[in-house]
Amino acid sequence: MPILDPYAIEFFSRSPSQTKRIGIRLGGLLQRGDLICLSGDLGSGKTTLVQGIAQGWGSGDAVTSPTFVLVNMYRKVNGPSLYHLDAYRLQSAAEAIDLDLDAMLENGVLVVEWPENIQKALPRPRLWVKLSWIDLEQRHFVFKPEGKRFEKMMKELRKHIYGG
Ligand SMILES: Nc1ncnc2c1ncn2[C@@H]1O[C@H](COP(=O)(O)OP(=O)(O)OP(=O)(O)O)[C@@H](O)[C@H]1O
Ligand SMILES: [Mg+2]
């Protein structure tokens, strides 16, 4: 697959723990106001990636799939919170209005699973991550920055992944 965006990162994960590790790297780079969209089929590894992100972010709270409660919040000591929204059951951007995403972004970081379901309600800049299932243990990720803030973040993430 050709990558047209020079800041985009393509990554193959060979295990759930490798997915968590890249999540930890990403989580360590996040700041209040950042929006991360995780787009991919059932079982492609979105929640597994969030487990790493929350750990790298500095929260010791357990990450679970918020399919029924819609939003989970993971705290960290002396810092903003990480909000984890699963939009699987939402059918339109209008349904996201009640959730007050702006307030979450003012207070912390927002990570969204199934972002395409509420795409029009999701502001930019943002990091769009496309996850695909390759086989039982392999997943393919494309990290696509939308906005300067995330282009810089991808430069940092690239250093962590490839060194140098
Ligand atoms: N390389 C890998 N990366 C991530 N998960 C993997 C990998 N290999 C196997 N898995 C398994 O795939 C499953 C991924 O589930 P996960 O809940 O993270 O997916 P999801 O994208 O959040 O799904 P859903 O759309 O149902 O929320 C887990 O059971 C995990 O152990
Ligand atoms: Mg999930």
C-alpha cells in the first residue's frame, strides 16, 4: 500500500503485547486536548492498543471495552484524564452531541473506537489510526496525522519505533 502522507506511519504488529508496546509509546506523547481515532474491524486490536495508551499515559486504571457504558475514564495522579469512547452503538454524529466531546478534550485526552460512526462530530486536529486484521496474531496499523501537532507527534513516534 503506498503511503502518500510522509508523516504517516505504517506498522505491523505480530502480537497483542507488541500492540500494547506501541500504544505505550504513543500514550507517552499525548497531552490534554489530543484526539485519537481508532478505526478498524471487530477484533482488529483497538482496545488492546488503548490498554497500552493508558499505561503510557500514566494511568494504572484497568482498561475495559466501554461498549455498554460508551465512555470509560482513566485517571492519573496529578494529571488530566484519558477518556475512552466506544462509538460502536452510535449511529450518527447527532448521538455524540450529548456526550460533550469538547468538554472531554478540554479536560484531557480522548480516544475513540468506531470513530467513523460519529465522524462529523469529531474535530481536527486528530490522529487517525486505521487498524486491520491480517491473521490470528498479525495486525496492520496506519497512523495518519491530521494537523501539525500530530505530524510532530509522528516524528517522535517514528524515533521510538525505528530509533535514531
Ligand atoms: N497483534 C495483535 N494486536 C492486537 N490484538 C491481537 C493481536 N494478535 C491477536 N490479538 C487478539 O485480537 C483481539 C483484539 O481484540 P480487541 O478487543 O483489542 O479488538 P477491538 O478492535 O477493540 O474490537 P471491538 O471492535 O470488538 O471493540 C484480542 O483478543 C487480542 O488478544
Ligand atoms: Mg474494542
